[in-house]
Amino acid sequence: MRCTNGEKGITLIALTITIIVLLILASIATYTGLSTIKSSKLTRFKQELEIMQAHVDKLYEECKNSDGTLDMDKVNAIGKDLTNLDIEEINNIFDSLNIDNTDDYRYFDKETLESLGITGLDDEYLVSIKDRNVISRYGFENDGIMYRNLYQFPDKERISGDINRGDVSFLLDFQKVSDGWNINVTNIKFSKYVGKGNIKYKKSDSYDWITVEENAKQSDYSFKVTSSGKYIVKVTDAAGISAEQEITIRGEGEVTDETPWEIIGDGTEDNPYLIQSIEDLVVFSNSVNEGNKYRDKYVKLERTLDFNSNSSYCNPNTKVSEKTNRIIKEDSTGFR
């Protein structure tokens, strides 16, 4: 290399060292990237095993007789015979897991999984519903270990027979905000071995579910609605196990009558007959017209009722005679 005007150039040794350092850094970055990818694949493999395990737990419960024993005819009707696979392959898999008795195992291929409504899994499985054991056909090799079932992971305990698989559960509440209500879905618990699911909701009179979170974890979630009414919230885990709860949101001044067309109370001073909605008022009016005098009985109008306001009805579609289409107000005497 030629230097002029007193300028210093890079020497061949310095250039060589620089290239070596860059190669080392590149190899470290490549190794780290590959390690991260492999770790991510192992996590996915484990998650799919957990999902499959939850499905097998569910099948175990569904195959029980009324006396709690297992209906082996039902069990053996699920999946395919192991003879559909190469015998040497099967023996190698069972030998690697020290499993001697293979009589109760069935082959769950893609077709079997699809028939059971199990989707999104890349593997195929050898399954003993009786023992609640799930074995990956293809496995996943990591750091010299070929993983094939959950019990090879240090945080999993071997199970068989009856266990408490657990159901999906959650808590619901709501809070008023300036432009609507926040419905809070908290303390979500999925079934055993499942760590994710989805959250949906709908109005009770609607057929359309609205997704809140497609990949929900066992955490807390919140969504906003802008109209009052009865809502149904459904949480479904990745194994297809779900739970639903209803929550009723009432706007200010809206009817809170849970027993329309039925007047509650016994007419005493401590427990008066309660008129909480237009429906209750019509029932009371008809009762009076039929000759019931309600002498010495106490009747309480819980709130102002307006025949022209939907908020006064439990069901706004209720049809009321034109003769009673007037505004009823409460005052110190009860009615006027």
C-alpha cells in the first residue's frame, strides 16, 4: 500500500485482525440467532404437546361410563391401529421412552386429529387415552435430547388415571366510563396443560361473536361497550374447552327487574309488593280489574315508569293496550 503526504495507511496485519474480529462477531451473531430460533421451535413443540395433552384429558372424561369406569370400546374406537406405522419406527420410539406395554396406544394422524376438531398442530401422535399419555411421533431434538412427551420436561409431572383436569374459569365485572362501560375479564384459568386461548363476547340477543383477544393468556383483559344490556362473555382455551358467563349492564334509570310479569313481595310493610317495570304494572292493573282489592296491603312503585320509554320495560317489544298508554309517576301517596 502506498502512503503520500505523510498520511498513514492501514497495515496488512491490522486489516487481517479486523477481518478476523468481524468474522468472530458474525459467527457469534449467527449462533445466537440459530439458538433463538431453535429455542422458539422447542417452545412451540412443547405448547403443541400441552394442547394435545388437554384434548386427551378431555377424551378420557368423555369415555367414562356412568359408574366412573373407562369404556374401552369408546377408547379403542378413537384413532388408528399402530400397524398403520412401520413397526421398527414404533419400537424405537417406545424403547427410547422405556415403555414396554403398548397395547393401549393408538395412532393419531392428521386425519384423526381433524375428525376430533383438533387443528393447528404440526405433529402426529401415539396416544394412550387410558394412561393419559401423549407421545410425539416425530419428536424434537435439542442439545442431544430427543423430546417426545411432556414428562421429559423438568416442570411436568407424570399422570395417569383420574386427575382433576380443571375447567376454564374467569371472573366478570364492569365499570362506567365516560362513553360507555368497560367489561373486565379477570382471573382467567385454562384447563390443565393449556396456556392460551381466546376471548369473545356478544349481546345476548345476537348471533355474532366479537373477538376481544385471539391469543389470550391467563391474565386480565378489558373491552368497552357503548350500550347497556345483557352480554355473554366466552373464554375458550386452545384445547377447545370453554366457559360462558352473562353480565347485565344497566344504564342510569333503567329497569332492574329480574322477574318481569311477576310481582315479588308479600304485601307486608317490611316486604311490600314491588312494581319494578311496565310489565309488573300491567300485571298489577289486571289483578285489580279482576277484583283483587289489596286492602291493608303495601305496594311500592320502585321507580318512575313511562309507557313511552324503552328503559321502563324489561322487554321494549312488550305490547301494551292503548288504554293504559299513559305516564305513571310516583309521589308521596304511591300513584297518581
